[in-house]
Amino acid sequence: MGIRSVLEANFDFEIIDEFLDHYAMMTEIMEGLVINLGNEEHYHRSIEELFRIFHNIKSASGYLQIEPMTRLSTFVEEALEQLRTRDKVVNEETVTWLISVADMFMQWQEDFKMDNELSKVHFSLLILPDMEKE
């Protein structure tokens, strides 16, 4: 039984449909926002939007009891919280890590569409990059 079937067995269809619609929109813009973290002009807007996205995913996935998604989005949200207080753009290592995170969330979107089990979180995503390095 895939992730969508599990959700449909436990929650109202409208809730699941609304979550999947919003989730698709959020994952669609993640990568562009991450890339903008390297641009001084777009940094603050992009970091705030990314923080909001991961906060929303954390809340919704927590409600829907999607544990791997809740844990990863919480981990990323905490990392983004550190970056929100900075006035300088992020380094390449951080951008690469966040692109990999976005790829994981895109894979999960595909898992929802295909009604597969959620793909396992790649171990490398659980290691924070050195966000202070230039």
C-alpha cells in the first residue's frame, strides 16, 4: 500500500487533495529559491520564503502523520532559522545541500503521484553543511 492509499484510509479526501496541491506548488519553487540564496539582492526574500515552505510542510505532514517528511522538514527549518539572521549569501556547500533536500521533497511528490511508499531519506541530507564557510 502506497503513501497516498495510507492517507486516504486515514483522512478525508479533501484534506489530502489540498495538501497535495499545496505541496506540489511548494516543491515546484524550492530549487529556484535555493539558487537565489547566492544572490544578495534576493537573499532575504528567498530565505524567508524557504523557511515558510518548510514550516508549512512540517505542520501539514505532522498533522497527516507523515513522519519522515515531518522530521526532515523540521531539520531543514532549524537550519534555515540560522540562515535567516545572516546578512550574507550562503556558500556553495549550503546551496548544494539545499538542492539535494529539494530533490528529496520532489521525489516524495512523485511517490505521492505514483502511490508508492515514501522513498527513504538519503543519509547525506542529515549532515548539515558548514554554513559559515565562505
